[in-house]
Amino acid sequence: MSELAIAIPYHRGRDLLAHAVRSVLAQTDAAWSLLVCDDGERGEARAVVAELGLDGDTRVRCVENARNLGMAANWNRCLDLADAPLVALLHADDALLPGYVACMRDLAARHPGATALYCDARVVDAAGAPVFSLADRVKPLFLPPQARGAREYELAGERSLRALMAGNFIMCPTLCYRAALLRGRRFDPRWKQVQDLALTSGLLMDGDVLVGTRRVEYAYRRHEGGATWRQSESLLRFEEEMALFDRVAERAAALGWEGAARTARAKRIVRAHLALRALADAAALRLSRARAELALALRR
């Protein structure tokens, strides 16, 4: 059994999947195994694995779902089938940087009580070139006081939840989970976009510890056609964020975490994002779209 299972939930995009698999093969720390869960009903993932010459590699498994499960359920299947103490979900259109496995194993060894570990990410475009992202530059400003300026930090309790609700600063695809402490908790399939934030905020409210590092060990691809792009364009992403923040506010209030509840209820990070999109769309004369985004930003 490997120390860290890298699980790729796959739906479509053969070339990007091949790139993601190559990034696993390029890890400086070889204590990994690879699991690909094909939810595309076309057998493409197995073909990619074969084309890369990995058919006989005992570190690599490819499974095909009997039916299409959808995003969250396929993520859960990855967690269920992974057979290592640490499990990371590598999105099929992203890539690991060479030091990811070494970084996660190092964090896990020095923070044995942490349920999840994560790192910073390089944001790239469809071609893999680095791109500037204002949101990702701003989000670290919302880190809780104990984390600001720190190379490595722990998140726990109300203060950390309040910071997460203010800035949503965890790049969730970078997360690596400790299976024994995750204890069967899974992504909620009712969500199509915010299932990762629902899980991390839930872990904090359950009393778990998360550990982050400012090391950049992941390449996150933003491109047209990706799930995040599609769900942002349809505004589903923002609808779900609004609903999730209300749920977090309700649970935080029940815990007596009034500061975190107020921050979640305010939804400032969601409203600000919508307002910026509305301004950009208005400037481009996409007026009906701008009105819809502004209306959602002002919703109570």
C-alpha cells in the first residue's frame, strides 16, 4: 500500500487527463499510487492509461463506473476506493507540481492530528500558461491572524471558520485528506459546485484541524468548458454559494459561533464577486446578464 493515493475523478478530456497522469509520474517522492475513476461511460480513461504505457504498472488502477454518478458522487467513489492513509483528489484538467506528494507527506508527518492538508496553487489557462487572478491574489488577505505571514499554519475553530467564510481562501483541489480522521465523511451530492467548501467548513464545525502551507505545489486550470466556468456562467455557482453560506450560518449559530455566523450570513465574498462580474458585463454591453448578476448580489 502506498503512503498517498492520488485519485483522479474523470469525466471527459483525454489530453488533459494524460497531462494530469504525467504530473503524477513526475513526482519527486515516489510513495504514491494512482486511481482513475472514469465517470464518462466511454472507456477513455483506460485508453489513456494504456497509451501512457501504464497497463502493467501495479501503482496504477483504472475503474469504470457502471453508470454516470455525477461530480460529487464520483469524488466520493474516489475516496471510497483509495487504499492509502492519505488521499488527494487531482482534478482531471489540473496537474500536480513535482513536489506535491513530498509536501503533503511532510505536512502529514508534522501534523498527525490534521484531517486535511492543502497548499497554494499556480493558476494557469487552457494552454497551461500562468495567468493573473485578482481573486486568488486577494484571498490570502483573509487568512486568520495566526496564519498571516506564516509559511505554514493550522485552521481550527470559530476564528478559522469566520476567516474561511470571509475569504474562501482554500484552493480546494489541492486538499489531501487523512482517511482515518475523515471517518467516512464525504462530499454532499446535492451540491454541483460548492461540495468542497461544504466539506471543509463542515470539518471545522466538527472540530477538525486543517493545515495549510504557502508552498505552491499544484497547477489549477481555469478555462472555458471547465465545470467551474460553466457553473459561473449559468450563475449556479453563486446560487449554491448563497445557499451554502446560509446553511453554515445556521449551524455556526447553533454552535454559539456568532462571529462566524454573522460573516457567513453576510456573504460579502460572493456579493463582491457578483458585483465585479456585473461591472465587467455592463462594460461589455451584456446588460441583461449584468442585471441578473447584480440582482443576485443584492439578494437577502
